[in-house]
Amino acid sequence: MKQKTITRPVSCSGIGLHTGENSKITFKPAPENTGVIFERVDIESRPRIPAIVDYVDSVIRGTTIGKDGVRIHTVEHLLAALAGTGIDNVIIEMEGNEIPACDGSSNFFVKAIEEAGIKEQNAEREEAVLTEPLSYEENGVHFLVLPNDNLKISFHIEYQNPLVGCQFESIDINVENFRKLIAEARTFAFLDEVEGLKKSGLIKGGSLENAVVFGEGKILNSDPLRSNKEPVRHKILDLLGDIQLLGMPMRAHIISFKSGHPSNINLVRKIRKHLENRGGLVGPGIPTRRREASPVVTPWQMVMGVNQIMDKMPHRYPFLMVDRIIEFEAEKRVVGIKNVSINEYFFQGHFPGHPIMPGVLIVEAMGQTGGLLLMNSVPETENKVVYFMSLNKIKFRKPVFPGDQLRMVLEMIKFRHNICKMKGRSYVGEDLVAEAEMTAMIVDRDRLPKQNT
Ligand code: ZN
């Protein structure tokens, strides 16, 4: 997916929820790989603060970022709007120190972004991709983060006030769902905590115009809730805004039990560290890079090692063409890898002085990987072998050289009566190097034809 920015500048203004001060913000288009940057144009040196978790300064009833004593309060609803509309690069000029509360939701920001127009850029978007589950808990808050093709947030809340009580919501985060279900969900507070918040110097700008207030047995606002799940959806909005501080979009299913800004931010820090330790994090200002299209196979990523592969397969050196299985879904899909070194026997003759991997061996590697998918999808495999019956639509797209890591992705198209049709694709990095359709049969070992002796 390509990076996006806005087409032209757009402004909006209003008072901040906590400081009660008026401020004006202007969204400005930004070049590729800029990320989201706040710029205090009301200060002479025009200090800039990137919207990444390293600059989080306070998490009390909202997320504040700061640098060298300059702050921007309550960034989460605006960041959620950027995440929800898929904006990667934007400069947000600020006159004032808090993002306007508007109606307590992300609606105004979404409208402003839509008014400005969204423009695709040339560079590919870089994303944080989680490859293994991660959990985190603190003070009764629990998170579970699971690998997933896209960002999805599931959220459970529990409040004593029966008007909110227990709520659960689970939403695939995409532009449509964000607009329809999340963007208009407003901030909420409970009447019995309002006094305390005011005493601690918060919600100076709070009013029934920018927050839902739940009293005893009734809502104080004259307009009704925008949906009966508005509170939990607002919590999803807040979490989405906080996750944006990772510095790039994320692909994962995040399940939250009762989290708020402090725990959200701790989770983002944890995810960041987790990905960095594994050399997998990308984004403006973050050193290591990773593209979605070329998943880096990490040393700990393994479903089957070579010994388990040899338990299932009769192939041995020099004809075993799979080193490891890194993904497996029975009867559906398998991903294997083969590290191609200069020591491969075939490079000696193919060709001297110009070593490239023979295309038929790439097909063999796909076949062996597909065989493992089959063998792991049927019972009693000890007495069975996989026979290939046909190969179709074979294409060799790019050469494979010593040092390349071949990634074979096999998907089952059909599986009936021990006969299976699969689509195979091989990649080096993000490049498709070969593809083929293959049909295979599982045969009992003792029914194999024998050679005459
Ligand atoms: Zn909020």
C-alpha cells in the first residue's frame, strides 16, 4: 500500500478539553516518510514534536506529547482520525497547546481531512507487523495482541454506573468502519468524578458540548447517545489514537480489557520494544526498516525445523530443498524457506562463473513444501508418500542467486480423495521469482510401483 498525505491545507479551531484554552490547528500536506509531526507555530522557534511514543509526556485523562518543555495536550482524537482515514504524512501546525475538543469525538478532524482531500504518494507504506502473540497487564488492565492480517481492536469495559456497565465491541479498523462506528463516539465522564477532575486542574474546557456526562440514572446531555455502544467505541477510538504513536500503522488484533491512556501508552512502548528487539520496526525517525511485502524471516520464527521435516519426508541431501516451515495452516497454506548458499552442489555446474539456481529446483522446493502441507493434512503419514501428477502454469520470473533466501508459499486450491491441487509462489524478499500450479496425490508406501531387479 502506498503512503498518503492530504491534498491541501485545512484549519479548524476550538477550545481544549483540559486547558480550556482556544487553539487553532492547520493540517498541511507533507512529503513521503515525514510521519505525523506537530509544529507549535505560536512559538518563535517553531518547535516540532513528532507523534511518536518517545515524546509522550503525560497520560492523565488524555495523551500529551512534549519536547524541551513544549507540550501538545490531548492528541489522541486527532491521531485516531489520521489512523482511521489512513493518513501517513502530515504536519499539524498549532497555535495553542491543546488540540481542540470539538464535540469530544474525531468527527471534526475526519471532516477536515476529507475537506482537504487525500492524496496517494509514491513511496510504499511501512507497517508494524506482529509475528507472534504478545500480552501485557498492569493494575487490572489486560491486553492480548495477536498476529492478524489487518488492524482489529476488541475492547471490554466495566463501569459501576449501570448506564454504561459492561460493554464489549470488536471492530476491524478500516476507513468505512472507522467513519461509521468509531469517529463519532464522544468522550464520556461520570458526574460524580467531574468535581474531582476540575479540582485537579483538568477538564477546564469540559462541557456538555464536548463530552457525554453520565449522572445517576440519566445522561445530562440533551442529545441522546449516538449509539448504545458509544462509550466502548470511544475507548476504541482512544486506543487507536494511542497506537498511532507507534509511528506507523500496525497489523495485529489488539484485545483490551479495561485499558486507558496510561496502559495504552505502556502497551505501545512494549510493542515498540518487542519489534525493535527483533529488528522489525519501521517508521520516520526509527532506524530499522521492514516492508510488509518482504517479511523478514526472524530466527525464532519456526513451525517445523529440519529434523521434523525429515521425519515427514524421505528426501535427504542433496535433494532436501526445505530448511524450515515458518507458517502452517492445515489443508490451507504453508510457508517454507530454503537458504540458498554458494555451497549448493548444483552451483558447480549451473553455471561456472555465473551461479544461478536451476528453475526446476525452485519448482522442486515448492513441491516439497506443498508435500509437507499435504502430509500434515492427512492421518497416518508414516506409511504414505506424496507423488506429483501434474505441473501447470510454471513461470520463472527472476533468477535466484547464492545468498538468497527462497520463501515458498503454497496454497491449497482443492483437496479430494487424496488428490490435491495447489498454487505455489516463491519469493526472494518482495520479488516473486517463480510460480506454478501443482497437482499431487498421496499414495500408500507399499502400493508404490517397484523397480524390477
Ligand atoms: Zn478520548
